[in-house]
Amino acid sequence: MSTAKTFSKAPYRRRVISEVRPAILSTSATELEVWLSSRAAPAYRRKQVWGWLARGAASFAEMGDVPKPLRSELEREFRVTSLRQVAMSEADRGLTTKTLYELDGGHSVESVVMRYSGRSTLCISSQAGCPIGCPFCATGKFPFGRNLKAHEIIEQALDAVRVLGTEGRRLSHVVFMGMGEPMANYHAVVESVRRLSDPELLGISPRRIVVSTSGLIPRITQLGEEKLAVTLAISLHAARDELRDVLVPINRKYPVADLVAAAQGYADRTSRRVSYEWVLLAGVNDTERDAKELGRLLRGKLAHVNLIPFNPVDDTPYRAPERGAVRRFKELVEAQGLTVTVRDTRGRDADAACGQLHERVMLAGRAQGALLTDRSVVPAS
Ligand code: SAH
Ligand code: SF4
């Protein structure tokens, strides 16, 4: 049973949002400057506002060096963020926190902040739900909702900056490993990466941003042409088509050999080592045969293998492997000449695999007539 502490932030139910003010980051730099000039304000006010957002400001009122009348106008015209926190859970004695946000229109997404010594990583969502439907993934269990807009992706990071700021920490890394398939929401994801790395906004180096994909080959190729140099992670999970067709259904369209070729094309173009993710499912893809197939597939490539012990999801036929099986698999893959790390199970008790807090709140919400009261502990479903 999960030991996560989960709190709802506000009564939660799907509702139609009557809020019409746009979020400030739904405007481009130029659009905001045009708006400012229509209020007889100089263009540099835009940089000031962005600077405050980048430091985690939660309101226009706290933007001290912006004149008060302009702050009031900004407040009347825009929202600082479009995201509303609806639930939080924490694990690892507060080192991992997960937040569920409601989007305009009623869908919800989650993001996870993981704190380490010297760095903090945000796991971010790019879609409400996911159209790929991997059978081991909590996100894939719910019907696909919608693509996030670029500003909704960045707003997750701004909220993380705000929370980390109160703890004297900085957001240093962002991984697109939350809900959704980033390459199926390509333009918004690329736009959000540009803004996350924009020195006028968050200034996070693309090298510290990981885009994880189930393998949409044309988009991987396109990403390689963007001159972004983000780190690419491929969710491989199986090295033979017959098994990958089941675990990652997009494989039926983009088979594994073509996928690895596209990923290596990305590595060649960007000189960035590709990371291959492998969720270890007991008895399914943790056998000696799998390790050998993986070794054969990636031998000699600019690649790194990341093993992720399965984080159990209800109503799936999969089990997490024993610790010994993880070690054995790692050694077998290393013996093929590959570099391998085992991802720590950070936040396991915070429903940390993508989609799990969303799932828990949804199920609890259903059980309670879709209402969670403020700071109530959501019963484990
Ligand atoms: N859709 C993208 C990014 C989000 S998923 C992708 O699939 O790459 C991010 C990572 O979490 C993927 O490698 C995915 O396979 C993994 N994942 C999903 N469900 C998991 C679970 N229950 N336990 C462990 N890892 C999981
Ligand atoms: Fe989508 Fe990734 Fe989950 Fe597969 S693992 S359903 S691609 S979010």
C-alpha cells in the first residue's frame, strides 16, 4: 500500500472555467511589448515581468519594480498562471513532491519535483493523458484529454521554481517524463524548451532538459534539426518488435531498428548521447534473452541505458522485479559493453510514475462524489 501523503488544495471537481483573462505567458515577448506600449509603458517592463515570473512570483502585486498602476492593469488583463493546484503528495520525507494541476477547461496534469544535493529536477507533463496507451503506464489508462499549450508546460516549471525558492533551492533540470508523449505535442514542446532555456526566462541549459519519447520517428528527426541540443531519451523497454509492439504500441508503426537509427541520427547531429529507458517488468523483459538483444541493438552506439524498476500500477498484469533480478539484468547488459544506470525509485510512495497521482485523485474523487475537502488526506484507492 502506498504511504504517500496526499492533500487536496481545493474542492476538486470538473468544472467549466469562466475565467477569461489570458495567462501572461500565453503572449509572446513581442505581443506583451505591444500591449505595454499601448499602455505607454516601455518595452523593458516585459523583461522585468518575465524576471519576476522566473523567480517564481505568484502575483503581479509582488513585482516591486513595476509601477503600481501598471501592476493593476496587468492584474486586470492577465493571470500570472493558468494552472490551479488541486492536490499534492509528498514522499522521501519531503524530498519528492508531486502536484496535480487543473487546466483551463477542466483536464488535469501532474508534475514531480525531486530534490537532490546540489540539484533539483522537475518531471513535467506535456499532455493531459496520452494517446500511446502503453499497458504498464497509469497515464495510458485514462482517455486522452488534450495537448498542453507551451505556456501550460512552462507554468509547471514556474510553480516548481516558486516552491523550490521558498526552500532556498533552484530548479536545475527538467525532464519531459510526466504525463503525455512530448513528440505528439511537438510544436508546444519545442516552444516550451526554447522558453525554459531562454536566459530572460528560466535560463535552464537544454543539456539539462531531457525529452523522453516512445518513438515518433519523424519528430525525432525534426528535433535533431532544431539546433536545441536537448537530451533525448528513448523509451525502449524491448529490443524485439514482437514484444515492443505490446509494451509500446507505437512500435507497430515505427519498429525498433528504425527507431534506434533515428535516435542515433539525433546523436550524430547533436553530439549528444542518447539515453535508452527500460522499465523492468518481472518475467516480461528482464530475462537473459532481453539483455542480450539489448546489447546487440545498442553495441557501439553513443548510448546510455537507464533501467527503471517498474512502479506498480493497479489493473495491469505487470510486477516489479526483485532487487537481485535488477542487478543481474544490469550486469548482463554491462557485459555487452554498454553503460547502464539503475534509476532510483524516487517518489515511489508518492505515486511517482506518470499519471499515478492523477489516477488516485480521480478514483478518490469518484468515490467521494468528486469532492475533496481542503487538505484532507485522500484515501488510497
Ligand atoms: N511518453 C513519454 C514520456 C512520459 S513517460 C515516454 O513514454 O517516454 C516517462 C517514462 O516513464 C517512460 O520511460 C515510461 O516508460 C516510464 N513509465 C511509465 N509508467 C511507468 C511505471 N509504472 N513504472 C516505471 N516507469 C514508468
Ligand atoms: Fe504515454 Fe509514455 Fe505512458 Fe506510454 S509510457 S502511455 S508513451 S506517457
